[in-house]
Amino acid sequence: MKTYREIFKWGDKREEQIDLNMIRVIKENFGYSDKDFENKHLSGKSEIKNIAASKFDENTQNVFISIVGSENFYIDDFSRANFAYGKYYLDLLRLRKMLIPTPPDAVLCPRNNDEIEKIIAYCSENNIPIIPVGGQSSVTQGTETRKGGLVLDLTKHLNTIVSLNTINQTVTVQAGMFGPAFEQELNLAGYTCGHFPQSFEYSTVGGWVAAKGAGQASTGYGKIEDMVLTLKVLTPAGLIENKPFPKSAQAWDIFPLFFGSEGTLGVICEITMKIRKFRPQNTRYASFIFKDFESAVAAMRDTMQSGIGLPHLFRISDPVETDIAFKTKGFDNTFSDKVLKSLGYKQGKRVLMFVSAEGHWTYTKTVISRIRKKANKFHALYLGKKPTRQWLKQRYTSAYLRDPLMDAGIMTDTIETAVMWDDLVNLRQAVVNYVEKRPQTVLMIHISHVYENGANLYFTFLSPMKKEQEIEDYVQFHHGLVETIVQNKGSLSHHHGIGRTLAPWMEKVLGINSMNVLKAVKNHFDPNHIMNPGGTLGI
Ligand SMILES: Cc1cc2nc3c(=O)[nH]c(=O)nc-3n(C[C@H](O)[C@H](O)[C@H](O)COP(=O)(O)OP(=O)(O)OC[C@H]3O[C@@H](n4cnc5c(N)ncnc54)[C@H](O)[C@@H]3O)c2cc1C
């Protein structure tokens, strides 16, 4: 039996348990008792059947089958339900509530670029929406099929490395390749892709580019747009393909238009990326505890602005996230914790920092030793390598907890932004003030992508759902969060992208003139607005 739960479950499909330390935190914060964990709230365990019928008539179906073959054409209820949403909190809620009003009319798995070209041509002529998807890990409703249409699943066939150039140190890869397979092949050849989003296991190279993502080592390796040299994109207006150059001055570049295009301009088929030498034996780690958030931020800024070399992982957790980490790892109230407290690293104030540096051994040695000096300057205590290494072990799996938390009736979501250094502390405080107005809400904040001129702020919030009004309650709360971020000089997103969730704020944030440029670009590449309609630009 195929269920809704099968669709929304993130990560490893085995059921994840909330461990006892986390249960203790939940009980403390939300007044829960054991009884609250007994039954799954909106479990989604019903069978998927009788969802809205496909609008494709027999003739249309036959056209698509003639292009991709019947084995790559799916029109059954489960397949269409499976591709109706991404992994945004609201997507999961709607699946738990068995709400799929606008499933795609069919799902296609093209085998090559020629087939994609034919599909685009037919859909343009017949005004059929196309939603290109990779891992469907979008957390901004980027893959929602609000107008039905055709989902192009690129992961089944377009998932290999096309070529590796060790002289230029580049790789050309098909868009539908998932992170682990990509990285494994690169590692075997002695390289790394350097891009490790928390969704790494279930997202694709094409999705990284289309959503303009950032990985956990982005402070050293850069965001995805810093890594890409060429793209091959099939659009309704034709093929756009650029040649690789280390840099050029051939007027302005067109291919960066596709970073963050979220499927609204065309299908990204191939990507040529920079790669780096894979030398895990040289990676060095360090962890610190700071007395407060402000001094940890100051140490980060000082590190980034003083030219001592870049760490790769560079992350701080605010006092709430730090305290919860201490509790969930069973560290609070241990002897070591008491020592920390006696040294002035107080609960409710202290801040954890995790650092790693990759590359040549002389580089990693220097960077880590200089960061230790910087941390010392800001009165931090060095905690050794272990906490960072432990954090890295659960770098992807910590997100698996979202489903069991939702089973326990807990709203759990994240939102993130980029902000200049001089506005960062104010912005954080504004969000804290906003969230404090909602009773029984835990807000954890971290910084994990750091630059010379500013950083990202990443907010994770947990709060009991308002039963029977789960969706309305969330939408209202989330709206206020976005408003608070925008009003306090944060960007709409640093790496999750815009999708349908944040599209309504685009004009306000960019201004009408910039928005008109984006719309003109859209009108050029996709005059009939068939590419992911209603996404990013709202058209
Ligand atoms: C638990 C979790 C953790 C996450 N952590 C991170 C993180 O650390 N960093 C980060 O950057 N993001 C993160 N994300 C968000 C998401 O994983 C990224 O946006 C990722 O890059 C999306 O890749 P995907 O292959 O899943 O793309 P999808 O979700 O399938 O698609 C995303 C968007 O890109 C479009 N698209 C996909 N492939 C193509 C293509 N080939 N051509 C044209 N358009 C295309 C889609 O139409 C959609 O609009 C996280 C998500 C989850 C669920």
C-alpha cells in the first residue's frame, strides 16, 4: 500500500525516533507528557487513491510516450501525488492532511537532452506547464505543481558525470545526479565537489544551481554560483550554452541568470563545475565556547576580515541552540559543564563554534592555529576537535527529526537570510522579539555561511501546532517572520531560494524596476510562461 507518509518522509525511509534527551527538552519547553508521544498526529498513513484525475487526453499521453517511452511516463495516482510538492513544512502538512488539489498531470523521465527539447517544444505549443525537478528537496514550494502540468524528473536517466578535466580541474555533470553519487565518483578520482547542503543525500547538482544553494563548507569553497563555470540550459527560446573560461570580459554573462532561476526559464541539463583536491587526511578541526553571541560574531568577522585564510566549516550556535545541544548530547550538568560555568561560560549566554579547514596541510595548520588565536582574543575557550567532528557525523541526519517532531504535533521549520555585519545583531534580536510573542516557541539560531562583509542567519523554530488550524496558524506566523526579516535588512533568502513561498515579497524587496528586468528575461526565454508557472516571479 502506497501512503502519504511515504511521500513526505525525509531522509532514510526508516522511522526515526526522538531520543530521550530530546524528549526531555520537549517536555520542559512545551509541558508535554509521555501521553503526547503515544499517537502520531496526522500520521499520513492512509493509502493514496482517487486524487484529482490527469487532464491529459489520450492523444497528449501518446505524444509524451512516443518521446520518452512508456516505461518513462507515469500517470498513476502515487507517482502524480509523489511529485505534487517538495519538502517545505506546509507541503508536509498538506500531505499529512491528504490535501493534493493540483497534482501534476503526468511525470516524465527524459533519457537525453533531445527528448527534453521535444517535450519543451510540444508543451510550448500546447501551453502545458513544465516543472523540472531534481531531488524535490525544495523548502520554498519550488516544485509545487499548482497548475498541474508535466513534471520532468531528471534523476532517473540524467545522472552521470560527463567528463572530468584534471588539467583545468573541472567536472561536467548531468543535472539529475544526486550529491552522494557525484561526490563518491569525484573522491575516487582524488577530488571533491565542495558543496554539502544539509540535504546533500537527496538533492541534485541541477537543483543546487537552480535554487542557488550553499553547502556547509561554503565559507571555504563558496556558494554554488561561485563554483559553476558553464551551463547547458534548454529553454523554450532555444539552447543556451556558454564556453568555459577562467574569467572573461565578453560583455555581460548570460549564464548567471540561471542561478536561482528555479525552473522558471528552462531546464538546466549540464553543469561544468570547479572541483578541488580531496585531502581528508589534512582536514583540521577545532571547537570553541564563547561567553556570548556578540563576542562569537565579532571573532567570526575578525577572522573573515583579517586575511588569515578561510575555514571551510565555520559555524556558531546562539545561546538557545547551544543549550539545547548541551542537553540533547547529555553534556549539561556534567562535571565538565560545571567547570565551564565556573569559568564564566554561562548557560543561556554561551555560544558554541565549530570550525574545520580543508586543503594542503600547511594551509589547514595555519588557518586553525590562527583562528585559535582569534578565538582567544575574544575570550573563547578551546574545546578540542571532538565536538566539531561529532557535529559533522550528524550533519545530514539531524534533519530526519522533523517528521517525528511533527508526529508529536510540533510545528518545526526553518527560515534563513543573509545580512551585513552591521545589521546582524539587530536583525537577530528583532526575530527573537517577534518569536517571543508566540507562546511556547523555541527559536534556535545559527550562523553557518560567513563572508568578509556579513553572514547568514539561520532560524529553526519549534512550537506546538494549533490543532485543527495547523495550516492557517503556520501561514500567519511565517508571514510575520518574513516581514520581520525584510524590515530589519535581511535578504529574502541566502540559500533556500524563493519558490512560491517568498515570491509575494520579491517586488517589495527588489523594487519594480529590477522586477521588470526579471520579467523581461522570463518573457524572452519563456514567452508562453510554461516553465514552472507561478514560481519565483509569480508569473
Ligand atoms: C532537510 C533539508 C535541508 C536543506 N539544507 C539545505 C542547505 O544546507 N543548503 C541549501 O542550499 N539548501 C538546503 N535545502 C534546500 C534544498 O535541498 C536545496 O534548494 C537544493 O539545492 C534543491 O535541490 P533538488 O535537487 O532537491 O531540487 P528540487 O527541490 O527538485 O528543485 C528546486 C528548484 O529548482 C528547480 N530545478 C531543479 N532541477 C532543475 C533543473 N535541472 N533545471 C531547472 N530547474 C531545476 C525546480 O523546479 C525547483 O524550482 C534543504 C532542504 C531540506 C529538505
